[in-house]
Amino acid sequence: MLDVPHETRGRPSGPWHSVSDRVSFTYLVRISRKYEIETPKLLECIQNARTRGESFFNDLSIRRRQMTLENMIFLITQGGKIIAQVKLTTKLLDYLAKTDINRLRFGDYAVTKRSAPGSENLEIKDLNSRSKRFNLEVKVTEKSTPKIIPSMWGKELLLSTATIADRSGTIKLPLWNDQIDMVSVGDTLHIENAGLKRFRGELQVRIGKFTRLRKLEKEGR
């Protein structure tokens, strides 16, 4: 069930036409935070899907499924996996289209949670399905030739899978689109605030919105 921010009595505060619009906007902010998508980029993609029928950003795909004069329904997928289906009013979409999204205070609509613990330094051997928010220092030992991955809505994405290693083991690191040129075989990387995902039964390091990928200088330079 969706947790709704506390509302004062009477009309909802801010520019919302209804409590329903505020709830819908809150839900979009929650989706962006849960799946580590930049909130302005998610809203921009929704507007593009509104006019074009579908929109893409990296492995994110948004498709307009239904449209009436009052509402529109959008299907949101990430990496080919359905993460949400949302129904937005035309009034809310019109308001967002006329608003400078980057000036909105998304924190006002975030779910109140305890502060997340800081990331911890781990070695590859320490990683398991419960590992979250960790740092690694690794060397890139292999990198596959980029290949085209069609999304479920026809958008072509580029994917290269790097193998990274430390003294304790190896693990795969998927690289999408612009990330591919950032990493080369032989690079030593410091990966900060990373996560894990499981692909075909295999754990892989995941680069999320708050992950920092930094190359370390080679010795002797």
C-alpha cells in the first residue's frame, strides 16, 4: 500500500489539482528512488512517452498504454523488467510540462526512512545476496565486445560485461551505453556505493544512481 505524505485539511498544499495528483507524484518520486533513476529524467521520459508513445533512457523504457481526455496510463520497465504501471491525470502532466522540473523539491515527497548506513569496504569473496552499499577496489581483467540488446519496446541498448578481480576472487560488472567507454582492461577501479543484482543465477555488481566509479592511477606514474 502506498504511504501518502500527511495532508492538511482542505485543499492540498502546492500546485496540485487534487490529492490524487499529489499521491501520483509522490509515487513517481518513490519509483525513481527505489530503482535509482534520476527523478527529473524519469519525469522527462514520461512526457516524451506522452507525446511519442514511448521513451527510453539507458535501460529504462516507458510506454504509453492508454490515453483518454482525463488520464493516461504508462508502463515503466527497467532492463526489460516491469517495475511499475502508473495512471496520471492530464492536468498533472500539463502542470509538469510547464514546470522547471529541476526546481521541484523532491525531498518533500520522499518516504521518511531512517538514514541508510554508509557503504562498507569489502572484497569480492565477502559479497553475497545480502550485500548492499559496498565499496570495492578491483582490476579489470576482461571486457566483452559491446553487443546490442533490444529492449522489449524496440530500443537498442549497448551492453558490455567486464570481469573485475581482487585478491579474493572475480565477479562480473555489466556496463551500459556510455559506461562502456569509461572502463578498459587493465584499469584499477575504486567502486563506491555499489550494489548487487542476480542475472541468470549469477551475482553481478550493479552500478546505480549513487555509485561512484573512479580509476586509480597506476604505480610509477
